[in-house]
Amino acid sequence: MIFDVEHARHYDDEYKPAQAGQPLLVDEDEGNSESQHHARLPAREGLLWEERRFPTNIVDNPFTGDPRPELDEAWHRLLLNDNIRVPKDYFDELNLTSVYTKDGSEGIVSLSVYHSLHCLKKAKRMLFKEHYHQGKSSEAMAREAKHVDHCIEYIRESLMCQPDLSMVTFRWINNTAQHEDKSEFYPTNFDVSMHMCANWEALDSWSSLRRFDLFQIDLLQRPKPEGKLPGSGDE
């Protein structure tokens, strides 16, 4: 079941048990400053909501398993639209600054969800460091470990910031990985709930229309000689 933004507002009344009574989308006139902040974010234009289950299948899944070309390609494509262009008006309205395009009309951002995915990719690669970090010095690996530690902390903050309140139920299952006695039955979590999710294809498609390659630094404004960044308010 897929909803656009307006349908998601009306659906909220039926979905309150999974959302702990909180509005799915909050109108700007409701007075919550944080909700107003998000209501002005440009990426909301790309949001469609859908109700679905998490398959969490690790078999025949391009994102799971040992390093291989298919896995690397899947993670690469997931982050193709990591960096996007946003009209400068949004930065002014939200009191934000960033790196700007050469004509100053747009700033470059990465949606937080893409940064979380980048962090997951970093953590995944650390599981197979002999493959992805082969030949790196101990100093380089120490820096990489700090980066991954930051990434795990970022994911923790992100999950707690926007918690999924769908209920994960339990079943009696034997031969579980965490118990040595394989003959005994233990309560084991089993996620069969429906989750209210943003449709990823819709959001990623929205981002793809605004994609910016940060390696094309010749298309960006450079800091001024006195060290003041373009767009800081000084002419």
C-alpha cells in the first residue's frame, strides 16, 4: 500500500498504535518548531509513504554476504545520489550554510539517510577489512577504525531520533544461533509487523534529479582569500 504525502496525513488516524499517537506528518501551523523545520525541507517533495514488511533475507541478497562484484555494485548504486543541489533560499530560511555552486544559486547537501547508508557501508567493509583494507598501514587502519566508530554512533543517533515503533513479536524456536542447547526452545524475535516506510525508489529518484559530483570542484565557489566562505553574508 503506497501513500503520497497528503494521503499519509489522513492515514495517520488509523496508524496511531504503531506511531505511539504522534502525527505522521505535522502541519506547519501546529506550532512545533522542529516539525516546522522539517516541513520546509526540500526533500519532502520526494516522499511517498508505503506500508510493508521487512524481508531481512540474507540469501540471494546483493547487500549481504562476502565481498563480490555484485555486492560492491549494489552498495555503490545505493549511494549514487548521496550529494545533491538545493536552492540557496532553503539555506537562508533554515539559517544554514554549505558549499555553494559557482553562481551561488545552490548549495550542496547530503540527506541524512544517505550519510547513514554510507556509514553502514563503512561498517560492512570493516567486517571484511582483509579484503577492503588490504595493505593499509596500522596508522591508516586506526583512522579507519575511528571513522567506523563515528559511523556507528551516527547510526545510533539516527535510529533513536526517528524510532520505528512497529512491534517485533516473538516465537518459540529451537536451534537458535545464540544458544548452545539446540534441542531447547527459546523465545526468539520474529519481525512480522507492518512498517510505515518512505518509498525508497521515489526518494532516490527525487535525489537523482539533483545529484552533484563533489569531485567536480571547479563547479564550486572557493573560499575567499581572507578565509570567509561564500554565502556567509559578506559581499
